[in-house]
Amino acid sequence: MTTPPDPGSHTDLPVDATVESPAAAAYDAARAAVASGASVSVPPARPAHRSFKRAWALAVAADAVQLILMPLFAPGGFSPADAALDVAVGALLVRWCGWHWAFLPTLAAELVPGLSLVPTWTAAVWIATRGRGGAPPAPTAPPAA
């Protein structure tokens, strides 16, 4: 004896369990084009705009912590707290923004006593993200053969 399904349940509806992201669709299309012998131009991946917002928040927060807790961070690279904060912030910024040359002098400046109190992380994120906050570039068509 079977019981009829509850009218409030949606168990009788067909479900498509496959969800494909736009990036996966673009990858599959590029793979198919390469398999057919066409040349494909794939733009480099760009971090999401949300990552840039997180990077800005982290940079401003790190510089604010260094200013608020000045006695702890004033010795620069000689302070274990300053070194740990700078390494963690640098690693997260590279992960969220991608590698940019501005992070290298910033990390060096953070090691200099007294100079670590200047908002260098905020400046580095500004340099690394300026002009890159818009929508990702449109895909380019392969050249005609």
C-alpha cells in the first residue's frame, strides 16, 4: 500500500542536478575549439570585484591597527606582531588582487622602523586595483583561419 505524495512537497518534480558556471561553459567551449583545430585566445583570469572590496577593507584595517597600536608596531620588522601582520596581509592581498609589483616595496617599507606607520598597504591596494574594478573583459573571437 503506497501513500499519495503530500501536495505541499515537490518530490514529484523533475530536478536537473547539473549546474554549470559561465567559467566552466567558456572552458568547455575553448576545449572544443582547440579540439577542432581552431586557435583560441583566452584572456587571463581576473579577480572578482568582490575580492577587490575585501582587499581594500583588509588594507585599511591593517594600516589602522598599526596606527592604533603604534607602540606595538613602531619597531617595524623588529616587532614579531608587525612581521606576522605584514606577512598575513601581503599573502591575502596577493591572493585577492593577484600579484602586483606594488606589494613588494610595500612589504619592504613595512620592515623599516617608523615607516610601517604610514598607510602603505592602502596605497599598494590602490595602485594594484586602479582601473581593474570593472566587469571582466568580453571574450575575444578566435582569428579567422
